[in-house]
Amino acid sequence: MTTALANFAAGTALPSESDLWLRCPECLASAGSISDRDDGLLPAYIDCDECGHRISRTNGVWRMLAGRQRVRLSAFLSDYESIRRAEGRGSSHAAFYLALPFADLTGNFSEQWRIRGASYRFFERHLLSELESRYGKSFRALDIGAGNCWLSYRLALHGHRPVAVDICSNAYDGLEAAANYATVLPEFFTRIEAEMNCLPFEEGQFDVAIYNASFHYSTDYERTLEEALRCLRPGGTILIVDSPTYRQAQSGEKMRSERQRAFAARFGTRGDSLRSGDYVTPDMMAQFATLGIRWHRHLAWYGLRWWLRPVVAKLRRRREPSQFYLYEGRKVIS
């Protein structure tokens, strides 16, 4: 199948701001286009002209994990979903999802959602207007590691065009949970089951790529960022939000070991079937700049108790606690 650019040049297709051009997850050939707005009229499947692979859409989600990816991710997803279930993630009530990130109506993770809410409020107050001045009042955003899609929901409320991507698609904590937002939004957004290191999109279609508490799940940070850069238009923006930052890598490694021991004791699995990055450091962020990204770091206010955590940890001779920043990266135009 020819690419979007070739179709436009040949006059066989007219460009539309809602066209989202896909790559086949199996052979990486162009697989045609869908709309970035889920109006309920999307087809049930697309067949790749190159290899014949059928990309299906079930429960509102485009299934774009290759067979080899499903095999590789199966153990991780099994552990991840069982742990999240046991922790009490998600809810059977739509009100829970509609309140995110500002309140956890279950009360199970109120402190985590307090941090998420503060980060999002900072984004909304200090970064969103700047993004709108760069890319317009209806920019296209790639929500990578979208989870239950609360960020896509919030962006859609602002009139933007998010596309939600995650490998987890269940109905309580994954992409299918976004059905809870459908009755509220005037236009629903497209959801795609795919891996962050192999995004199923042709180049240069997004203004913004956001990792919302998800970047640290990457198994290869540089590969992950290269994929985001490929999908961004020239001058596009990458945002890394709420991924743990440590000054020293050894503190991050201690955190990883502590978490694995806690998971093994509570859930019977260490949760390490995939070796994810789990944290970032200032040195890592500096190294990422060599990929062609100009970074700026923002810090939201999480309260006095949060601000004092490093002091308390030092007094008690504990490892340094994680910090959360909003990393804003601009794709350098070569």
C-alpha cells in the first residue's frame, strides 16, 4: 500500500486533518488510514495489502500488537494485570474515571492521585497554553502508555485530538476503560493497543507526545524516544510526566530491589518479567539530548511534606526518595 504522502502527490487521496496513517505491526508497510476521532463509524478491521495481516478493532480498540510482541509481553501483562487487580485498581463506577486525576473515589490510592492531579494542574496552567500557541487550539497528541486514558479524556475536553496507546487494554485499568468517558465527550478519541517501542504510525503526524507516568515502563529509553521523534512533526514536543527521578542511579536501583521484594512477598511475583527502566537520572536526561531533543525541566508543587522528603530521608539515613518532574522536550529541527 502506498504511503499517505504518495497518495496525496498522486491525487488519489485528499489530506484530512483527522486522517491517521497506520503502519502494519507485522511488516511495517503502510496499512492505510483511519480517523483520529472515534465516531462509531470506524471499520471493524483493516487488511494490510503488503502481508495480508488483519488489524482488527474490538471493544473500540485497534489491536496493533504483532504476534511476536504478544508472545514476548504475555508474562509481563499477566503479572501486571494480576498485581493491579490485587491492589484494587480501577472501579465498576464511571464516576471514578470521570473524577481523575483530581480525586480517587475508591480511596485506594489517594496519595498517588494527589500527585497526578498536581502534575496535571501544573500542565494545564503552565504548559497547555504554550502548546496551543505552538500547534493550535486542536493539536494532535499521542498519549503513550495511556492506561485508562484519563489524560486523553482531559485533553479531549479541551478540544484537542488525543490518540491513546497502551499494551494493556482491559476494561478496568486499560484502554477499554475509556468507554466510561464516551457519554461525556462530544467527540471520542481513537485507542490503539500497541507497544511504545514500535508505534504503528507513519512519520510526522503528531504535535505532542506525552508519557504520563509511563516512560519508566520502557525497556529501552533511547528506542522509545526515537519512536516518539519519528511520529512527531518538525518542532514537536515530548512531555515526560511523573516518572521517578533520582540524582544517583544507585538510589533508583535500591528502589527497584525494594519494590521487587515487596511484590514477591505480597503477590508471589517480583513483577520483573520485563526489564523496564523504572527511573531516570539527570545524566540520562542529558544523554537523551543527543537524540535531537532540547529539554526543559519543570517542577510542580506537591506540598511541604513532599518537599521535605529528601531532608527526612537524609536524617533517617535512608536512600534518597524519588522526585517527579515534568520534562518538556522540543524536537530539534535539523
